[in-house]
Amino acid sequence: MKVKGVVFDFNGTLFWDTHLQEDSWDRFLEKYGFTLNEEEKKKYIHGINAKDTFEYLFKRELNDAEVHRLTEEKEVIYRSMCLEHGMQLAPGAEQLIGFLAESGVALAIATASAKNNVDFFIQHFPLLNYFRPEHIIYNDGTMRGKPHPDLFNKAISAIGTKADETLIFEDSHAGLEAAIRSGAGEVIIVNSANAEYNGYSCRQITHFNQVDKTLFV
């Protein structure tokens, strides 16, 4: 299969921020008196739509205004931590993206992040050098979150490739389920946090220079 389109998840994939996400969530959870174990975090936080996460935490349905307020409260903590720790794209990511762009491969991002975080990432990373703004698909509240494939489906549609000729890079378990459900021709696991991926037959990488470039020629 020659890959004609590539869709990247962002957090934990293009930006290795899992430790910052963990720390910012822990601070938020502590404020409200919540305690989650690692399995709950994997199932209800990582890569998950914010509305689903907060409704699980507060055990009730939340309106859009409540979800927006809680999301921004948590993300203010997260963005502050990003600036404190410094920000750079994942190892080898910019080199691979540059190669793909020069090779004529259509590129998109599909992230569960909300718009304020996407704007923050665009401000601090050279994303617009490679990704058209309309190809950066984010959680705008109109789509089901991962593990549903909606974000990836929209990204694939935006770049105009067929699902079976598209490659998706993803790190979270919910995101992997979404990528597989999208019908993507190939899914590659970006193991940015030394995690376990039992049950997945997808190839794994720990550096973007490990990607087989013959997939694109």
C-alpha cells in the first residue's frame, strides 16, 4: 500500500506531553477531591472528549457552558506547565513531516484538544508551515470523542484521501481504537511514555526516524 495521506494525533504523539497532562490532571482532580487510578485515567481521561471525562467525574450530565469552564480551568494549568518545562515536537517529528510534505503526502492533525489549546500549540510550534489550518481537526463539541472514529474520519475527509490509503499515528488506547475503527490502511503506535500495548498488532515506534519511508513512495 502506498500511503497518500497521514493523520497525526497531537498530544502524546507529535508533542510528548504525557507527564504534563498527568500532572495537570492530578492538580485539577485534587482541587475537586477526586482520585482516579491508572486504569480509570486510561479509560476516562487520555484521548477522551472533555464532556465525557467531566461527566464521568461529576456523575451527571453537564451543559456546554459547564464543560467549557471546566475544560479551560484544567487547560490553564496544563498550558502553564508547558511553558515552565519548555516545548518541542517529538523526536524526529519535524524531519518526517518535512519529508512527507516534500513528497506530496496530504497531512492532517486530529486531536481531542479544544480550540484554546490548539491555538496555543499553533503559537508555539511551526505547525502552519506544514498543516493547512482547515486540516487541523480538533474537539469543537460537535463530534463524538475517541474511541469513536469521528475526529479521524473528519481529518481523512478534509485531506481528500481514502481511509485505506491513509496512515494514522496515535499513542493513546482510546485513540488507537478510534484509528482502527476509521478503517485507516495502517496505524502506527507512537510509544512516547513507555506504555504497554498488549492486544495491538500495529507496529510501534519510539522515534519518528524509525518510520519506513518506503511506505510513501
